Amino acid sequence: MATASPLPKPMSQLSRAVSEWVDSVRELTQPDDVRWCEGTKAERDGLTAELVRSGELLRLDAKEFPDCHLYRSDPADVARVEHLTYICTRSKEDAGPNNNWMDPQAARAKMRELFRGSMRGRTLYVIPYCMGPVDSPLARCGVEITDSAYVAINMLIMTRAGRPALERIAREGTFVRGLHSTGELDPNRRFIMHFPEELAIESFGSGYGGNALLGKKCHALRIASWQARSEGWLAEHMLIVGLRSPRGETHYIAAAFPSACGKTNLAMLIPPESMPGWEVCTVGDDIAWLHPGPDGRLWAINPEAGYFGVVPGTNPETNRNAYNMIRRETLFTNVALTADNRPWWEGLSGGTPVTDWQGRPYDPANGPAAHPNSRFTVSARRNPSCSPLVDDPRGVPISAIVFGGRRREVAPLVYEARDWAHGVLVGASVASETTAAAVGQVGVVRRDPMAMQPFCGYNFADYWRHWLAVGAKLSRPPRIFHVNWFRRDSHNKFLWPGYGENLRVLAWMLERCSGRAAALDGGIGLLPRPEDLNTRGMTLEPQTLRALLAVDVPLWRKEIAETRAYLEQYGERLPAQMIEQLDKTAGALGR
């Protein structure tokens, strides 16, 4: 006689450490109910249905956007709040001048009073999750406690959440503790605290993704960067894209860009018709964890399971894969609506918004119909170009690392670092015009080393030293490049078309990695000659290409002086190699 399978053990009994922590949080926050998230689709559908009934979610047109919904944020809660984000280490120097710092004891006391009774009348959701494939030695786990069903739905999409993650936590005994409450959404009672020495995060007063989805920037970058330094790897704000050339060679590139600077477009790049034979696959669009492998190369995983992307500008011409991906099973945040209940955002050629992102009748006098930082949350599996290796526990080998930002001038289209140490300087020197992804003025040039300015969980000087140390371990390190898709002419017109045409620049990089492409020493690094870039099928004037690759020596001398002043603020902790590399560049340009 067959015996019945035993019922699965309640999740609250799988890990004593997690259960005891949940009990302590329940006592502090006093929720009406506690729900442990299993991570199933049925569970996510149930949470979605509850929010539709309550009016927090709007169901979109079922024919054109099946299983898609719209969420509207509080108008004062639509972006990351870097000025309210803190690194709480015992030593202020360990946080560094790149971070806001608060004493851990003072921060804990402040947050404890904010959280006290904050979940009365609400449900406390326990979300065990794994950043990366659950069976990967490169992955790490965490648990988020939140009183927001919207956050829970997002976390169920963005991470490998539920029972398998909790089972791994029970085996390993280590996890990142993330506590979140929306509070009253009062900007004056809003803080995002990180305690890297304790592997803990506390976030209060915001429901926006970057502040509330604690597995994302908070864990996968700020806390993970601290973990990575102690364990000998790198946690980076990087996409991972795979490129298969007409020769049949496959290379993987990790690329770092500040938010809203084209990362998702590059991660899902579609080759132009004039470059037949190329194939592109997406491993990740935002975060990469890179580990030295036994073969002397860097191996990378995407710790996320979904995309939390900026939606304005997404259309069939700019990013066909993303456009097709978000037409089913997608959670939209702060987009506009058409009369037939379809999502709308700036950059679409069809449709007319009748309701703006705040739910008001659309009036251009009130600004854009969709918020400039409106978002989509969708499973990575929905991406037509999703790599078959996205769940490979080994990760993928990285041939090249690319840094870039928005610069109207100074930075040429592409250049290569002389070596790994110079590449660390190139990454540390990244500057970019700010975008709507963070609260503050848009269009201001600021230093954003490795695109990690808002996300590094410790002192940048120690971070760069760690980068140098990781490179020293690699017998086959990736080549390092810098790109600038956003250079403009004197009439403020973009010189480079971007999007799929960026493959032409990546193709030159891969030829460099294979030892086949030529380059010229431009003082700042190695640049392609105009004839080294495949421009067949482009309507790009020769003088425009020359301008894109030009090195303006006076502007670069100014850039070097500004970089030196920036680096020197890190004082004695700054690795001497950084200034040595800067001096080499200055010498090559004739000072």
C-alpha cells in the first residue's frame, strides 16, 4: 500500500534563526497578521487579486496586456532617496566620504522608535529569498519583512523567493536581514539604514522600489559589496550580456552605467540588419556578482530573477525585446493610461494618454503623462533574449568590463584601459549627468565611480583597493573599456545613433579580447582607428566618426585635474596606484 507523502513543514519551523527574528519584529511592529511567502505563482496571483479588490492595483486591458497591472505611488515617493540613505558602521571612516554615515547604535534607536507599532492594522509578510540561482555557490540569501503587499509581489518577481531559499538559509545559517515598513509615507520620517557589519537593512517611510525592495540595491549592492570584500569577489552595478559573433565565438561582457543611461537597452541589444550573423542574449540588466574562478577568469552571475526597469523611451525601435517582454505578466508603476485602459508612457508612437501617472486627467501643463522614473517589474523569463545560462550555478566567464556614463563632451565613443590597474582608474573616474532615477536636480554632471556612487556599502578608497587586489588574483583578467554613447556636437545633437548600433563598438572590443583588432595609443588609453569600427550600413559621416573618437587634450587635462581633486578627498586610504595611473595619463597627454 502506498503511503501518503508527509505534509511540508510550516515555513516558520524551517529556520529557528529566521523564526526568532520574525517573532521579535512582530512584537515590535504589532501587525494584525503574519504571512510567510512560499514563492508560488498562485500566491503571487492571490496577492495581486487582493490589491485589485482594494483598489491599490488597476487591472489593465486583458486583451493587449494580459495579467498586467498598474500601481501608483504616492507623488512624494517616486525615486531613490540618496540623502536619506545611510551606511551605519562603527567607524565613520569605513563608510567613507562617498556615503552618508550614522552611528549604528543611534541608527538602531531611531529606527526602533519608527517601527514601534508601525504595522498595526496591517499584514506582516516574511519573504525568504535567494540572490542568484538557489543551488549556486556564488549566490547569497536574505529575508525581507515588509508590510506592503506591493513590495511582496515585486520581491516574488525579482528574486528566487520562498521555501527553497528558506531551506538554504536553514542549511547555511547565514542571511541578510531586511526590515521594511511604508509607515505613513512621510518624507520627514523616511530613512534607509544599512548595517553591513551585521548584514542588516532597515527601511522606513517609502514604498518605492529602490528604497523598499531590499533584495535589490540595498542587499545586492550595498550589503553584498561589503560581503564581497570580505570574501574576495565583486558585487557590481553591471549588466551581463552574451555576444555570439559570426565566427561562432561567444563572449560575455559586464557593463556599468548609472541608472537610466541605457543599461537595459544594451543588455537586450538587437543587432542591426547590416550586421548579420550576430546573436545576443541577456544574462542580467542591472547587477552582477563577479567571482575569480579556478581558471584565472572572472565568472559572473545575475543575482536577480526579474527586471525593475525604467519604462519611458521603451518602444519597438529602441528596445524591441523589452517592449515585447512587458506586454504580459508585468507590474507597471507610475505610467499613464489611455481611454481603453492600456499603459502609456513618453516614447510610444501610438495611443493617447487620458489619465496621468497620478490618476488625474492628463494635462501637459502638469508635466509628463508618465513619471520620468516610471517602472516595469517583470520576470527575466519573459525576455525573448534571456540567456539559457541565466540559472547556471557556475555563472558565465567575463571577457570584458565596460564603464560608461552620459557625457556631452570629453569622453570619446570608446577607449580601452592600458591594463587592469589603469582600468580601475578608468572606472573610478566615471562621471555622468544625473537622471530622474534619484531625487534631485536632473542633468548635473557628478562623479559616479563604477556607477556605484549610490550603492557602494563602504569607503570607495577601500573599494578601489579591493578591485586592485581581485585583479592581482586573475591570470586571465577581462579587458576594461570606457564608452560614451551620448557625445554631442556644438548644436547639442547626438553624434552616435546608439541602441542596436552599439554592437559595432562591442564587436571591436571582442576583437581586442581575441587579439585581432588594432588600436592607437590616445594618451587616455587605446582607441580604435576609424577604419577599425564596422560602419557598413550606417549613415555616419567620416568627420562625425573622427569627432566621436577624438581626444580633446585641453578638456582632458581639466578632467584629470578634477579627477585628482576628487580622488585626493579619500586621503591616506587611497591606493597609491590610483595616483600613479593618473600621473601616467597626464604624462601621456603632455601635462
